[in-house]
Amino acid sequence: MDQFLPLIQQSTSYSLQEITQALEGAQQFNLSLTAQEKEALILSRNNSLTTHRRLELSDIILPTIIQRFSSSQYINNDNYLDHLMRLTDMFYHFKNATMDHVTDIELINFMEEQFNNVCYGDLDYLESTCLERFAKAVRSGKDNYQSTEGRNLYEDLSEEKRWDADLYQDVLKELFW
Amino acid sequence: MDTLQSLLPIIEMMVNKQSSMESTSITFEKAEQYMGAILYTIEVYNQAASSTKTDTTSLLPIDELSLRQQYELGVNQVLQLLKDCQILYGLIVDDFSDYRLRIYRETLIKGFPEFFKRYDPIYNPKDHLLTLDYMPMHLDTSKQGVVLIKDYLTWIHYEKSFLSLWSDPQIMDLLERVMPHYKTDYMDNICYRVLINTAACLMVGKSPSSLFITPEDAQKIQSDYGNHSESQIHELMGYLLDQLTTAYGLFATKGYEKAATYFMKQQTNLTTHFYYALKHKSLSRFLLVQL
């Protein structure tokens, strides 16, 4: 299966063009990458593909991740490269972990929503909690993510005890009325 | 690398079809499976087309077809082979007798419906799924997928037709003589066993319709052929097989064009078995002599 490794390596020049175009949109958020950082990003993507033993048939994921996450309030120029690298790696990892049952856009939608609204920018929480629970749910046969395209899944996957609004009201009444 | 490069667009097409263009990457394992599927399909096409110099469904001579064109024509060929298998299977199960032999029944009656249900001619055409525990007299097991299955069913169809010359009780009786618990324990081919006794009947000049050899028959065979060399026995077996495949007219009908050639393939096996049985004077055991 190592026959696929040269194919991964050779997509570099094509990828550079794609991500340069995607980065033009990121400029409005004061985000940019130097030429060396772009190359490092592509190399990191290639390493992720190799590590997770995936063959990419079109150079669309990295530009999509750039476009979708550049607008996040939790991303700035200091953490931009690192976040893009980690998010890309997570994407391929969890394509495997969900056994390719989840489409590209469903996974990216889930990652974006969780990153911004649940993890508040914490990549470790995104990877080790939200995405792990999602992958486990998909593997066990749950498919409600299909109807929402990977969105609005937080409540279904949450394992933490949260405030019960009705219980709260009852207790308040007991205490103060 | 060049081959892989040229197969990539076809792999991409397969992935797009299967995922409705919703996944832009696949695992290495899947890529390897798809690559195998493409190469197998192209090979099926090339083998079918090699009997004619040009492909009649295309305007281009075959060696001018692109890999993609060969693949797409190959898919049609694989699907056609699958249809041929379904027709052959229908002929086999029509008035099928399993002679109470478990391995024969389980392979053909239980196994093959699963093949037709689960065989994937597009994404995994190489995997014929079945272990084919009951083997015909001859099968080129280097073949794979629907090509192997078509061969298998063709040979079984010929063998079934040959076996139909005798009644079920006759064949079951013969198998019982081979092995009392043959129904569960006999793992060899039924047709070859019948062919041995058929050849012996012809060697003593009697009709093979009874299938059974008496002690006198066995003595006559030993006396007439016991001093023959292996090459003489080989020539004799060739003659007997030729008699068998032409005399009964069984294989003279449409659909049995390759049957005579198939049975002639047993010439060497029969030679070896008869030669050593004669040499070691063990014909009685070999031919299941009936007292």
C-alpha cells in the first residue's frame, strides 16, 4: 500500500495554488500565512494523509477548512498555522474513525459548530471529547447527523449533567416562596 | 507509479459514484481494492477481446482504447459473465440431484444463492466469495471472481449432464462402495469416480450403463493391460474418453461445445490411476469390484 505515498507527495504544487486562493478570503480577518508557512501546512497535510493512510482524490479539504475556520473568533494570526494543521489532521483521523460513513461536509460542519459553540476554541476538547463521542455514535449506528448535515448534535452527544430548567424553577419556588 | 497515475481518474469516478461525490478521500485499503477491481475488469475485457482483433462495440481498434474505455467495456463484460452464470446455475438446479452428498448440496444449493446476492461486480469483482468446497474434475484456481465462477458452473453443468446417464440409486450405490459414510465424509468429485468405472467397463467391452465391475472383469483388465507401459495406458485412456464423449451424443448439442475438451483433460489422471492399479495389482479395490 506504500505505492500511494508518492501520489500524496506529488500534489504539493497544485495544493499551493488552492490554499493561496482560499487564504485570500482569510485576509479580511487579518489572517495570513507566509510562503514557508503555506509549504509547512501542505507538508503537514501530506503527513496527516500518510499517517492516517488516506488517499485524497481532490485538493479541496484544506482550502475548505481554511475558508470555514478563518472567521472563528478563536483563531488569530498567532495560532493560525497550528490550528489549521491540527484541524486538518483531525479531519482525516475522524474520517477513519467514522469509517467513512460521514461525508466531508457533515464532518466539517460538525467540527466547525463544536469548535465555536461548545469547545470555545479548545482543540483538545474538540478532538478528545466532541469528535470522539461523535465517532462512537456513528459507529454504533446513529445516523441523525445525516438529516442535519452534522449540525445541532450537541444535545444528543452531551454526557455532562446540565441545568434542568424546570427543576431549577421548582427549587427556587420552594426556597423563596 | 505511471499505472497508478493513469488509474486515478477511474478510482475517482468509482468513489464519486459510491459516495455521490460527498467524500474526496479514501483509505489506502479501499484505494487498493478499487485498483484491483479496475485492473481485474480491464483484464476481463482484454481476454474477451483478444479473440477478436478489434472491439465491435467501439469505433477504435482495441489497442487504441484508453484505459477508461477498456474499463467501461470491461464492466459490461463482467456483467455479461454474471448473467451467463445465472443462466448456467438455473440449468444446474433444474432437476438437480445431490446424491445425498452434503458437500455437493451445500456448495451448490446453499452457497451459490449467497454468491448471487452478495457478489459485487463493480467495486470488488475479484472476490468470488465462495470457498467452492465441492470441486469439479478440473478448475483453474488461478482465475478469480466471476471468470472463475463461470468456469466452475460450466464444468459442473457438463458433469451433471454426464451423471444424468445413470440413475440416482446407481451413483449413490457407487459412492456407498467408496465410503459407507459418503454422505457426510466424501470430499472428492462424483463425476471422476463414475468416469473411472465407466472407463473400466469400456476396457472389458461392456456397456457402462451398469457402472459395476465384476471380479472376472477385473481379472480380464489385469490380464489384457497389466503389462502395458504408462504411455500405452495414456493412449488407451485418450481413446476411451474420445469414445465416451462422442458415442453417447451427449456433448454434441448446443451449449456443450467445450465438454469433450473438458473430459479429455482427465486423460492424465486416469492414466496414472489405472497404470499404478495395474502395476500393484490392486484393481479390485480401485474399481470397487462387485462380488
